[in-house]
Amino acid sequence: MGYLLGRVSIDELSPSEDRPVLSALVIGKEEGMPTKGFWSFLDQIKVNVGTSQLSRLEFWSNEVKRCFEVFGARRQPGQ
């Protein structure tokens, strides 16, 4: 499952557009936030998020917000 999620995330990243990492929306049941695989994936694609818990939490929080902004449902006029 992790491999598939990574492939989808890579496919959605674009060098010409500032898109968020889509897999930020997936969290571990016990952790309540992304698991080790998410952070390893970011290392592999050369995204520097820092090593402190606070820097990771800030990065993840911003990516989730950006995911909803970029990929979220768009309201139609009048709705």
C-alpha cells in the first residue's frame, strides 16, 4: 500500500506547479499523523522538512491545508 501511495504522490507532484504532497492526508491509526514511511518518502524525493518534531508537524500541517486547497472539492456558484 505504501508503494502505491508513493507512486500517486509522485505522479501528482509537478516541477512547474507548487503542488502539495498528497500522501500527507494519510495518517497512522495509532500515531494520528503520518508514519515513518511518509518521512522516508520525503527524504527520497529530496524534500527537506527538518528533523525536529515541531518542524515535521508544521510541514505536515501545511501540506494537509494545501491538499485541501489544491485538490479539495470546488463549490459551484450558488451552492
